[in-house]
Amino acid sequence: MRHMYIRIWTALLMVLMVPGMAAANLGDTRDNIREQYGEYRMVYGFYNQLYTREAWEEKKLGLREGTYRHIFTRLDLPVTLDVDYESRQPDALVRQQRFVLGKAIAVKDFKKYFPEIYQALTGPSAKTFATKEKLSELLSDEASPVTLGVVTKQFANGDKKGYYMLVAFNIMDEGRLVKDIKYIDGNTQITEFIIEQTTRYTVTDLLTDKGKWKAITNYFL
């Protein structure tokens, strides 16, 4: 009985240590992102010029296009998050998110660090796959030739009927490159991941028996 209470208390501590347990979607707004990951620290503006948050706001550049950088820690994991929005308006929705991890984490441990994203990866419409095609231009060039991906219909706003949410992962195997899809499992390590949208046509075209996205077991479960 004592061990059961310890497990329950540990689980509660994990929930309390991870703020903002709402689901993460491409339909999130700036306010949603702030609640989940804190205030942005820096902004990459025109010509990739870097501004501190103070300089960006002092120059009243908040309505210009930019990539907003958040830096935070989840449990023992340092994370850098870059966010692009669909427009320059304060209530604009998220267009892309790139998470770069301070250390690699196992697929089977993803829920512990990112429970708000885990919901989308394991929902009823989620489809897990792997491919040797590059899934996103935002993923690092120095990566394994195999990319892990999940597509889901989940969006926060209801007008994205023609799109899916795509989550693309750069993966490693204890520091080594993953060279074949058959080597992916729950111990495969994630170094970064991207959240962006893809079209329903792309999913139905590529996620087939003859497509370039090969359906695999959902090792996030």
C-alpha cells in the first residue's frame, strides 16, 4: 500500500511540475503559447536579425513578421522553442513550432516531458509512420536518414478541415544515426521535432502501401 501511495504522489508531482496541461495544436494563439512555455526571450526578424524581447517591444516591432524564441526547462530537459504565426496580428494562430532539445529523450519517455503534445500523438486520428524523405525544411540537416512522423486531424480551431497536423521528429539511436525504419522502437531517441500543417491530399497520397510514408507501430503509447 505504501508503494502505491508513493507512485500516486510521484505522478501528481509530475503534473504539477509541467505547467499548462491543455493540448497543443496549430490552432494555438500567442496567449496559449505564453501559458504553456512562458514569455518569448528573443525574436528573429527581417533578414534573420536577432532582437531581445525588450528591444523588439521597445521598437514596437510586435506587429511585424518574426520567429519568436522561447527557452524553458521541462523537468531536467532544457528546450528551445521557435514559433511562427500565420499573420502579424496579436490573435494570430500558430503556423509552425520547432522544439530543439538540450539532450536526447526516448520516444517512450515523450509523454513525461510533453504531455500537451502527447495527446495529439496518441489520439484516435493519429497515424504514426517513418520515411526516408525529409518531412520539414525546419529539421536540422545533420540527422538520421530516417525521420519519424505522426499526422493527426487534431486542430484547436474548427476551420482546418482540409489539413492535418504533422509532427516530424529527428531521431537517433544512442548517438548513432538510424539508417533503417525497422530499427525504430520505444528506445529510439528524439533530438528535435517540428509541428506544422500538411494537406489531406499529402497524407492520403503518401501514407499508403505504395507511398513514401511507411506506417509503423505507435511507440509513443
